[in-house]
Amino acid sequence: MRNGRGSFEPQGLTISYKELGTISIDEFMHAVIEDVHALKDLYNVQFVKAPRLRFFVTNEYGEIIPVRRPGGGTIFFMDTHHYRPACRDYDL
């Protein structure tokens, strides 16, 4: 979003994990959990809207591999299975 003087002011918050390189899914999970705790405890974040998590699935050598469904086929997008957020507009 641009302000009146033409400079760009980003909306939202991006957390970069690029510097971690190729890591295990377990280590990635720990990093995400620590960052969410930091947002809550250090920055007093209480609610978020429409968050997304995007990452590249690789083998242990950093080569990108497709994510396969248990019954076959490739997936590129997955909706969360958590359907009871504690936000105020959920029941509207």
C-alpha cells in the first residue's frame, strides 16, 4: 500500500526462514512455533487474519520434490484442518 508521498508501506508481516537453508520438517516446526510464541509474548500479537505458510519441499540435498497424495497425484495447495479459531468473526 502506498502512502501520500508515494513510498511503499507493506501490510502484514513476513517471517523469512531462507537463512535456515535445508532443514528437517521437525526443525522447521520448532522454528515456526518459537516465532509464533515470540509474536505473542514479545510483540503482543493477539489475532491474525488469513495467514499463509508457503515453503518448498525438498529432499535432504535441497532438491525440490513434489508432495504426493496418499492415493496418488500431486498437491500444490492444502487447506488447514483446524476449523475452530478463537476469533470474534467466526460465528457471524
